[in-house]
Amino acid sequence: MPTDNTPKDTDVPAKPDIEKLNRNIARIEELTKRLVGALARQREGNPSLDGPGQDLYVKAAGAYLAEMMTHPSRIFEQQVSYWGKSLKHWIEVQENLAQGKILPPDNTAPDKRFRSQMWQAHPWFNFIKQQYLMSAEAITQAVDTLEGLDPRERQRVSFFTRQIVDLMSPANFLASNPDALQKALETDGQSLVDGLENLVRDIEAHDGALAVTLCDPDAFEVGRNIATTEGAVVYQNRLFQLIQYAPRTEKVHKTPLIIFPPWINKYYILDLRPDNSLIRWITEQGFTLFVVSWVNPDASLRDAGIDAYVEEGFLTAIEQVKEITGEDRVNTVGYCIAGTMQSVMLAYMARKGDRSVRAATFFTALADFEDPGEVGVFLADDFLSGIDAEVARRGFLPAFYLQRTFSYLRANDLVYGPAIRSYMMGEAPPAFDLLYWNGDSTNLAEAMAKEYLHRLCVENELSRGCFTVLGENVNLHDIKTPICAIACETDHIAKWQSSFVGLNKFGGDKTFILSESGHIAGIVNPPSKNKYGHYTNDTRMKDPDSWKAEASFHHGSWWPRWKTWLARRSGKMVPARIPGDSGRKIIEAAPGSYVRRKAPD
């Protein structure tokens, strides 16, 4: 008869499955061979596209040495503070262990990289987490207090230092990630095998380069369960297909609306699902809607630059919509880079006396690049020379580089976090429509890449009034078209303050709305979700921070407010227009074939 001291079945550790372990070891050997083979096929690298030039590190090192010479006490104080914190932490850990305290104190701010209870409850993992956070703080403080760097250099040094600090997080390494180690034990190594399979798959898919698969590639299909709003392609040329969407009301406003999405991603971010589709919502509000679906360029379009996109893209789309609807004027929307180009188009039309655009809306768009925000760290000679060489060699900038660049602006969310789940935990990529769209990237034609980056971003020619398009020198002050601009408060691609500054250089009536959240979530913000609010301020101010300080906050989406603004500038109500009723031949059903083209690489 068992006594109270007899071990119970539940107290006996589960024995490892030796056969399963042996199978997994054999599988790892097989996958390792595949990994070596995939790495051997790695695409020809371009060091200028993989990181900043050595001169940045030299300048940072020089600034630090100068700091040591001119302010040795400040450096000494930083070092003493860091080592004092580290020593105090070490002593506290020893005291806690000596006293049998398993739960060490943890007063750090929440960090989703360390959400697991093991980072708090286990003395070893808590120690390395705390030590990492203290080291990260010390490094960041040392960089932020460097003198002798101009603002752009300081921003770049700070950004790339943060990249290194984030990379070295203990959560990113198997030996120091408690969740990954625990799952490996629980699954007899199966999670590690699955993770290695995911790693090999990703490297093989990108010709030896590493790019984490963020979404299950088989979960979505354009036209089947995303981009499903009913419509038809009614025109196409070498740069775009024009989609006319079916009305969802019996009557519509007389003036049609055209959306120009960015061509560095595909348009269906505005039509992911029926419940968050801006495209569907617009048709439900009584507007005749057309959307441009840009082609995914290959080397045959290497000559397509700003002139081509303005003439064959924007102006042609406007003329086609006028012809189809029989209207003399249209309203337009430009999103991100297409918003920048919409500024160019409006300035050109002003110079030519063309009043085809009745009112224009901008989504997260810049017309002034004096301070482009975080993305500005890549707008330097080292990266630009690499891009110039790459597009000259291939005729386009591959989508791989664009996607990687934007991912590293949010590395913990879009690189390291997904890599941990996929490669260390062995999890399959989630079925998430937004991440599917994020991975469905597009190339950038050679001429467009060079002209946009050099002339608009670096030289800031448009804002300075010395930009030439289609033979005309254009100026933002000439734009008298009524404007509504929506910027996003935490946008890391188009800084909202810079969007505000650019808008103030326009000459006509201007409305500015600041949405909560970022570049995507702040725009794709349906009223039904009641998720993010927005700010408005009718006072004319040149300073964006003063505008924000005196702005009124409104709960809920900005969509209804914009609808009211747009409706006032869209004419009376007329019978709804149906694709094809004008006699224009329908080429194919929406979403069309251009959007389905994968990026040639």
C-alpha cells in the first residue's frame, strides 16, 4: 500500500521518446544539407544595400573619441553608472538566491519581447533579461549624448545602433530563450526541426537571402477572399489597369472619385475584407469609384520615371474617367508615394490651366522631404549609391530590398518576433490578411527609383520650387485645388509633421486631419471598429506642433468626416453608374490581372 512519501505518477518526469529524437536528429542532418545548398545559391550581394557605409561608423567613433577628450567626466560618469547598476543587480541576484527567493524583483517597463512568465520567474532568465535592458539603456544613452554629429548623422547613428541592440536581445537566441527551450523539450526536438524546415524554406524561396515569411502564403488569394469588392477593369496600358467599382446605392454623386494607391505596394490594402474595405465603404456612401491598379514592373519598364507615371498614369486615368462618366471634372485621392506624385500632377495642371480635378485628398503623403522621419536614415549616399548600381544592373529595384527596408523600421515586430516564432518555436506562419499584403510586394522601375529618391527625397526639389515635370517647372504654391490631407500620428514612413509642412505650401483651401495610429492602421480605420480617433483644427497655423496642441480630438474614424468634406465637392445626386453602361468595353472582372502579378526578381 503506497505511503504519503511514495512518488505519484504525476511526479515522474516523462521519458523522452528516443525513436522520435533519433528521427528528428536525422531530419536535422537532412535539412542542414539543404540549408548549405540554399546558402550556396545566394544572390549576388550588394554591400551598399545591406548596411550603412563605413564612414558613418568612423564619424561615430571619432565623435566618441572627441567626447572622451573634451568631456572625460561625462564618459566616466556613464561608465560608473552602468557598472554600478550591473554590480548592484548581480549582488541582488546572489542575495535572493541565498535567501531562497525564486522570484527576483523586476521593476522594468513592460516589453513584449519578454512577456513569458519565465523571464520573470526564473532567476537565470530574469538576470540576463535585466542585464540586457541595462546594457541597451547604457548604449542608447551614450549614443544620444554624442556631440560633433550633425542632426542627420545623429539620427542614422541612433537608428543603426538600435538595430544592433535589438538584434542582440536574448530573446533572439535559442540558448537564452526560455519559451523556445521549453517547447523543444516538450516536443522532443520537433519544434526545432519544424523551425529549421521553416528557415530552409525561406532561404530557398529567396535565393539564399533570409526573409521571414510573415503569413501563410496559401491562406489568401486575391479575388477569392481578399480584394473581392465587385467591379471591372475598364482600361489598361503598360503602367496600370483602371478598375470601376459597382455602385451599392441607387444614386451617386455626380463627380466621380479616383484613388491612386502607391506603386511600392498593391492597391488592395484598401480592400482586404468587406468589414474593413475603404473601397467598399466609399461605394456604400454614394460615390462612383475608380481605382488604379499599378503594374508590377520588370526591366522592360526601366525607362518609366516621374514623367511617365504622371502622363501615362495620373493624367491618362483622369481622362479615361472623364470620358467614361461624361463629366468634365473628377475628385482624386493619392496615398503615400502616389500622394507625392499627386502633388506634382496638381502643380503641373495648375501651370497648364487644367481644372479637371475638383478636389484632392492625400493619405499619409509628403510634398516636403526636409525631414522625412525614420525612413530618412536610408536616404544617404551609401544606400543611394547601392540602389543606383542595382537598378542600373537590373532595370528595376527588386521588391526584396523595399520590403526589407520597411521591415527594419519596425524590426522587433516584423523581423525578430516572426523569426522567433517561425525558426525557434517551429510555428507555421499565421493566416493574417494584412501580413499577406505586406509580403505581396512590388518592384520599382529604374527611372522612377532614381528620380524619386534623388530629386524628390534628397534634393527636395518639389518643395523648393525647382522641380520640372513634362517640360514644366512646377510650384506647390500654384495649387489652388481644395485639399484634404490625412496624416497619421505614429507614421514611421511619412512623418505627420512633414506632411503638415508640405500641405501648408499649397495655395488653396486646405483641411488637415490627424489620425491616431500609423501608416496603415491610421488609414484603414473603419467606423464600425471604433478603434482609432482623430484630431482636427480649423485654425491656420504654420507650426504642426502648435496645430496639434490646440486641436480637438474626436473619437472614432475620420472616414465619415472626410465623406462629408468630399460630398460637398462632388455635386448633386444622379442615377448610379454601372461598369459597362457607358459603352466602354469591360476587359475583365475586378481585381484584374495586374494585381496578381508577382514581383519578377
